[in-house]
Amino acid sequence: MLPSQFLRERRPEIYSDTADRTDYELDRAVFDHHLETLTRRNQTHDFEIFCRKLCERAICPNLRAQTGPDGGGDSKADGESFPVADELSDIFFEGEANSGRERWGFAFSAKGEWKRKIREDVDGLIKTSRSYDRIICVTSQYIKSKERAALEDELSQSTGVPITIHDRTWVIDQVLDHGRKDLAYNYLGVGKEITDESKLGPTDYSRLQQLEEIERDLARAASGPGIGRDHVLDALVAAKLSRGMEKPRLETDGRFDRAIRLADKHGNLHQRVEARYERIWTAVWWYDDFAFLDDEFDPIEALASEASHARTLGFLVNLGQLLFTAVLHGHAGREAIQLDKRIARIAKLLTPMSEDGERPNNQLEADAALLHIEMNWAAMSRDADALTAIWRGYADIIDRAKGLGEFDAERVANLIEAAEAVAGDDPAYEELIDKLADFVTEREGESQGALLLLRRAKKLELTRHFEMIRLLSKAVLHLTKKEHSHSLEDALSYLAIAYRSAGLSFAARATCILAISTMLIEVEEGDRLPLRFGVLLKIWISLSLDLRHYPDIAVALPLLRGLVAGLPYSDEARAQFGKQIEEFEISAGSQILNLSDDELARLAEWPDVLEQNEVFLVRTALLYALGYEDVLRGDGSIPEAETPESVAQMFSVMLSQPIGSQRPENSPILNETSKTQRFTTRILGMTVDVRTLGSDNGILVAEMLLSSLEAFLATAIEHRIMPHTEHFTIEVSEDDTCEQPTFSIDRDRMVGSLQWPTSLPPTRFSEQAVIRDLWPSVAAQLLDATCIVPDTENVLTALTREERAIDRMTIATTSPNSYHRIFSRHLTRASDLVETECRPYPLRTRPKIERIDIEGLVAKQSGKSRDELREREPRGESHREYGIRTVIDLHLWDAANWRGAGFLGNEEGYPPFYALLFEDEAAATKIFERWRERIGPYDEKDLIRLSIIRRIPNVDRYHYSIQISANPDRTEMESGRIVAFTARSLVTEATSDRNLDTFLAMYRQFGAYYLIPAIWNNGMDEPRFLTNVPILKRALNIYEAADLTDQHIELMAVRQAQGR
């Protein structure tokens, strides 16, 4: 059975469903006689029109007719090509592809004296001085090959122009053998049209609509914005539609040739290989042309050998299947078609990918492809044992595919089903089918549930970002399958937005980069880049501004600008994108103008980086802030007409933008190699600061660490988890001696230490099991050391089991590998963004830029108050809008065991001592040492709030309560941020007021006191005062309990004293 018959029976849906076709009946002898007698019927002019139409299809689509009394007109040409742009000639699928760049002249004749007529036509065309690049003559007469060749050579040499002569044999061949009988019927009136029972099938009707729309789109693109990468896919789809409709082979082949041409010019390697593969696949399964497979195999193999993805080599594997088919069914000899050599070369290309464990999806694709080849050898040799081993191999493939979303499981499933013909009743194959059924059921069931979660999340208001994070992170886990890649892109995009709304920028960035990578993977495999890609890039840029991540800004802004120029956005959308790009640059410039001197000095080499990446407005702001107005005027960035006053006004407006005045959590991220890098976030109001050296490992670990912590604790606000420390530092260091990462916490200092093996890249796939286990361990230790967790067991169960918070961490820590898929590097440094060495611009004297009260100006102009301007839609709770204020190191206070307070006079002329009495000297000393590290020996800003509350109802009148807490930050309280405080209080059971009054009298005399620790434990008759770690304070809060209101934090101490 021929391949076309076999496949038509198995898959009729890919062939034409038109039952009867419009056709033309034309006998060769009849057509030959008609051409012989043209002049007798006075059809000379009809023949010229026919020849022009024929040449338009066979030789030159861009052919225009000449006018005159008897053809040719005054130009002496019956037809002439007109030059067209490459973009237009690229979309031709009929004729010769290079005809758009040259001027060709055409002469048509039905005269019997063909030789004299051709000489006259050529002479006339040359005398026009139109500089033809080629002349083509078509005659209705027969010409012997030897005579035709001799005349072509003679005329070509004498004129210096290539001359081509086509005779009646060529005309008959082009009409009868290449499906162009309609031209003979319509323009010469010869033949018969058969149309009575023609009926276009529903599938063909749909194909025709799609084909016509694609051809219109290609024509519009060629004559408008130009042919680009997206049109590579359009051209291939058009060819496949033509194939499915079973249009004449010449037309379908022409469309495939066009697809190959566009892929070579605008596409990636995968698209270039795919276009050629489809051309060969069509030749075999539609036209039974194994000779074409044999001829074209080596060229496509040479091209595909450059591929780094097994999926691209999969095209060769499929063509290898055709080689096996040709041999097995007697269409070609084994040696003649080079079966053994070619299959061995395919396997050799796949083997390195099969051995590369760092790319698990690619490895599995390669393993599946190698099994496919082995299955063909086993089937050819009828080796039942080998087939049994292959079925077990496929079972292993299915097991490994469960955790790999990019793996094309559907293709393998189809192949396994199709293998039934060679499997027979092998029990191993039956077990494989059972396993496959379970796999498909589980995969589809998970996916349907995930799609339900995605639909639910899309309906939620953004204020419910915590619920969105719960739903979307679960959805993402079950959409990481190739068949649901577009839904995965949606889920990741919404998840990134939800994280950002919750104030978790590192997790949002990681998720956004994963979404971008997912889209580009589809593009690599021939899909078109969706318009929503621009929206995703805007999210990334917004996050880069949130983080002050300048390498990301320098990469993403030009990428967005190029994308807008390249994708078919409407004029309105382009204008909107342009405005948003300018706003992004203004925002980045505002941030730079607000940098501290130290931060600004770190950007000394960035003006050249920004210039080479065409981020000009940000460069202008940076150079101005660094003190280089002269450079800006010298290169024209500031026009001569601008006065110093107008320039200062412009930068005042930029400086005063709201984004510039926001208090950033982190220092600028520059990914420097020579300095310690800091990455900072705020989780539950607690500042988490990661410090690392500038190595690739250090930077990537810091990003992954903060992304994982943000993801794990994203919804912790709703579980009422509260930190009891303001600031937690994690120091990342690389160690040549350790084999695995280790994490520990010094609770006395509230500092974590993450030791990372120098030889372990955090992106190495083979170590991901160990690395994945590390992040939950870090989160658990941090949670235990820094937070108060109500109902600990139930909360942790909810986070880990119900919300799948650990899986959220896995998603958030994939960003380095995702980043590599986009840029072929795991992170970007300034050196990656420039082609020449950067000139440094050391910080000069900074220009004084006046800050403008923009909010006040807008309020005045609009007639609204500031509060009205600040009104906005509710945003929901954000980790960045929480704060924690504490001076209590919980672990140290627990260890020190605070017992009370004491007073001690000082040397004459010095303030008295106020002592906090502890049992444990070491812990007490550390409490005060940490205070002095943070505050200094003088609490000038009154960060430690010491309060004495007297006359507490229902408590002995001489007893009083002492409370230690942090003082609130007034600006923080006014900003609307939710601030939590930790405090310690206890009741001093005095028997009189004498000691307290004596101390208060000395305090009022000096207006100050020294706060010190003292040790008093069992066995001691009196306290021992530690005067070596004093903190001088001026503020002391003394209250009567009756004077306290709900606005006083001291009310907590009263309630505690009363046992409430």
C-alpha cells in the first residue's frame, strides 16, 4: 500500500473532504493541435494573454502586461517584470523567488517562423535600453533542444543578457502536468470544465477561509510594516492548509518553499528545520515521493545537527521513521537509502542530550526519541525480547514525565498507541498501556482542576491577592504540562501580579520571569509571540523599579521598546506603550535623583551602560545627579537653548515624583562582583536583609532565598503570624570545604548564616533535591526564631498541606534557570550589557535640586484636599504596609529572666542609674550590647520607650508597673502603615514610694539617666550593677493608670498587672 493510501485510511481528517472537485478535462493531443492552429483562428492576442498568465504562475508573479496594437506596444515587450521590495517577493509562492529584484522582459509569439521572430523580439527588447537582467521568449512552436540551446547561447553572448526560450513542449508540460488546465480553458477556450457535482467539504471550506485570511495578512504585512518572525508561522500554516485541501502539488510545494524562505530569513533554527520537515513529510504522505526524502534528508540533517533541543531533533527521528517505512514496504533499498548510516547519525546527535542530567525535560525527550529508534530496529528484525525491553523503557519514561511539565507527553502517548501493531499480545506492552491510561487520567484530571482554580482566581478582585496566591500557586503546579502551556502563562502572570499586590517583589519577579520564559519556549517551537507579552514585560519593569534592580531595567526597557515595534499592535496601543515606556524612564530617573551619595557613587560606570542600551532619559538623570551637566550639554542630551534654570526645574519635577520619595526597603541592585551585595525585603513587617559577596552563586542564592521566603510566608498575614524582631540578617558565604548547603541562626544576634559550597551552582539540576529541601528548612528556622505563631500546629498544617506553601517555594526558586532560557545567562551584570569598556563618572559635587510639593500643587489646581487626592481603591493587606517596632530580643530576654528594677546614684554631677534586674549576666549583657550596637551609648532618638505606671486599680498603691517597648516612628504611623509593637512589663512590689520618688527627683534634677543592667539572682543579698554598658536616656514616661487611654501602649502593662 502506498503511504498516501495508508495515511488517508488512518487519518482521513488531515486530507481533503471535498467529494467532487472542479476540474478541467484537456487531452494532450487536443491541446497540441489547438496550439498548432492558433494563427488560423486569429488567436494571437489570446495566446499572448495566456502566456502572460502562465508565466505569472510558473516564472514571475510580478509581471505586468504591455499595451499596443498587437502586443508589445511601444515598449517592444509583451510583458515585463516590475521590481518589488524583498518583503513582497518573500511572500510569493509561485514563480521564481528572485524575480522581484530584477527586471525581466518577456516576448510571446505564435508565428510559425519562430527563429526569426525570436531574434526580432530580442533585438527590439535590447534597443529599448531598459537594461533587462533576463529575457524570456515563449513560442507556440516546437523547437529541437539542440537548436533552442544554440540560439539561447548565441543571443545571450551577443546581447550580454541571459536569454531563455520556452517552446510548445514547455507550455504543454506546464499546463497538463502542473495543474494549470484552467488557464488553457479560460484564455484559449480549449478543454472542458467539469463543475456540475463539485461540492466543497466543510473542513475544506474552513481551510479555505483560513488560507485566504493568511494570504491577505501576508500581503498586508509585506506592503506595510514588513514580514517578521510571526509570519514564518503563518507561511507554514498556509502551506499545510494547501496540503490539506489537496491543491496541486506545484502550488503546495511553492507555499512550502515560501515557508522555508521566510524561516531562513526571519525564523529560529527550530522553525527552519520544521519548514523543511513538513515539506519532506508532505512529499511522502501525499505524493508517495520517497526520492524527495532521500534527496533532502542530508541537508535537513546538517541543519538540525546544530540544534540544542531534542524536540528539534525529533523532526529527524520522524524522518528516520519514514526511512524505515521505505525499506520495510519495499519503496527503497536499505543501502540505497542509507538507512543504517543515517539512523546511526541521528542517534549520535541525541546521545549527548540523553546524558545531560542538567536539562531533565530535554533529557527525557532525547531518551524517548532513542527508544523510538530502537523500536524501529526491533520491529524490523522482529526481535520480541528487544520490544519487551522497549515497552519497559517507555514505562520508565512515563514515570519520569510526571514531574516534568515541558515534556510532550501527548506525542509519546500517541506513539505508544500506534505501536500496538508490532506489540501483539506482549504482557509488557499491556502493562505499559495500563500505566499510560493511569498517567493520562491523572494528568488530565489535575489539569481540569487547575483550570477551575485559574478561572476562579481571575474572577477575584485584586484586593483578595492572598486568596489569588493560594489558588494560582496550586493551579500552576498542575498546568506545567506542554498541552496547557497557554493556561500556565495566564496563571503565572496573574500570580506575579498577586505577589506584587501583596508587597512581595522578589517572589513576583521570579514568577514573572518564569511566565516570560514559558512564553518564549513556545515561540522557540514555532508559536507566535502573543500580544500580551508586552503586558508581561511591563509587569517585569514595574517590579524592577520596586526593587531598584538596574540590570533588569536596562534589559527590559529596550526589550519592551523592540517588542512594541515588532508586534502587530494597533496605533493606539503603540502610542500607549510609548507613553508608558517614558513614564518608566521618568520613574527610574526619579529614583536615581533620590539616591544617597554612597548609592549614587556605585553607579559611576552606568551612564555608558544605559547609553549603549538606549535608555537615554535614565542616563540623563544619572549624569546630572553625578554632577556632569557639562557632559549632557556637550553630547546634546540637554539642548543649548535650555537655561540652567529650566534644566533645574525639569529635574526638580523628576526628583519630586511619588516613586522617588518612597522609602525603599533595599539598596540598589547592581550585581557587582567586587562588593558585598545586599538584597532586602519586608515580610510580615519584618525586614529581612541578605548579604552576600558578588559571585554568581552568592547573588543567585540571595535571590532564590528571598523569593522562597516571600512565597512561603505570602499568606501568613491572614494566619496572624507576628514577628517579634524588626530586622533579621542572613549572611551568605561560600565554603570550599562543605559539600552541601547548611543554615543556622544565632538567636542572640538575630543573624542567620547560610554556607554554600563554592563548587555547587544553585541552578544545577542534579542537586535540586537537596537545594529544594533547603528552602523549607530555612523558612522553618526563621519562623521559629523571629515570629510568634498562634496555634502553631494548625497554622503550619494549613500552610504546608492545604496551601501547598512549600510548592510555592519551588515555583519561586526556578527564576535563575528561567532567566537563562531567555538570555542564555543566569544573571545580568553591567559587563553583559556593553560592547566597549565603560568610562567611569566619579561623583562630583551634586547639584542642589529643589523638591517640589507636587501633591500640594495638584491639590491646589484641582480644588481638592490632600486627603481626597490620596483616596484610592482599597488594596488589601500588604507585607510592605506592615511594620514591627521592638527593642526586645525575645530569646535574650527569656534567657536573662528579667526580675525587676533598681536605682543607683552616680558620681556628683552625673545623672543617676536606672537598672533593669536580670538573673543571667551573659544574656543581660548581650541585651545591652545589642542596644548599644543599634542605638549607641546615647538614645538620642528615644528608640527605647521606658514607662512607669503608678496607682494601678485593684493593685497595692505602692506597687507600680515597668514597661519596656519601642517608641513608634511618627512618620510611619502617619503613613497608614500597620505597626506592631512588642513590649515587656512587670510589677515591682514596692512597700513605699520612697525609692521611686528619690530616683524621680534625681531624674528631674538632671533631666536624664543612665539605663544599665544589674544582676540579682538567688543567693545574692543585693544587686550587682553593670555600669560598663550604659545607655544615656532623657525621656522617661511616668503615668498614673487613670490617665491612660486606648492610645497608650502602657495600657497593656496595666491589664497585665491586673491579671487580665
